[in-house]
Amino acid sequence: MSTDGIAPPQIWVDADACPVVIKEILFRAAERAQVQVTLVANQWLRTPSSRFIRALQVHGGYDVADSEIVERLQPGDLVVTQDIPLAARVIEKGGDAIHPRGDRYSTDNIAERLSIRNFMEDLRGAGVQTGGPPALHARDRQAFANALDRWLAQRPKRTGSTSGD
């Protein structure tokens, strides 16, 4: 926590389904930008030794990791997730959310994304083969790294100094 009593923005990762290559980008960014990265999963996760990286294991169960992230999330924090309902909860609470492919979830696009997700889920429930997501390509990794860099650059720097505001 900074000396002004406000924790600096941090990154939360919905880690159960997060690709390894995306976690590696996050680990490098944690060290470079000195930002706290917390991986949340219902299984044990190996993380590099760092004061900026930690893993939080939660009990198994439907949406337990998602609920833990939302409970701990502070406005301005970033959540990395493929889970559109989780992204909607994050945005509602004042956080930022990006997909591991670099797409930013926002108040402008989350309703449409939820609608499409629900439609696809209904199709699958009716037995329609919808296929899975495409493989993660180098351009996806680059798009994620760029989105992460934009978030890191715009996050408020909380040094504890006061300038009269």
C-alpha cells in the first residue's frame, strides 16, 4: 500500500484458462513496471519468485475464482480473463478487463459480447457444433502485450506525495 493509504492499481488473472504465454508476458510486465500480479485459480499454480507475483488458490466450484477476483478488485484494477460474465462484473465494479487476445472489454461492448456469448451457449445447448476458439497466434500475443502496455501507461502513479489535490 502506498503512503497515501490507497493501494496502487494491480492486475488480477483468471488463471485457470489463461494461456501460459500470456502469463509469461504478465510476469515480465510485473517486474518491469513493478505492479502486483495475482493469479487466481482453483488449482495450485507455479509462479516465479517475485515480490510482485503471487498465486491465490481458491476452492473448486462454479465461479469461485471469479467471485474471489470481484470481491478483492478495486476500481482501476485490471482483470485478464476470457470469461465475459466475469468481465461484465469487473466493469460494473469500476475495473478494467482485457481478453488474453488483447481485446478490451468496456461499457460500450460488454452487453453485445454477453448477448453473443449467451446465444452461442444456447446453440451448444441445443446440440449445434460451434467449434472452439482459434489457436493463439503471435499477433494475439502482441495485441495482448500492447493492451497491457496501454493499461500500464495510463494507470495512476500513487507515490504518496501530495500536490494539494
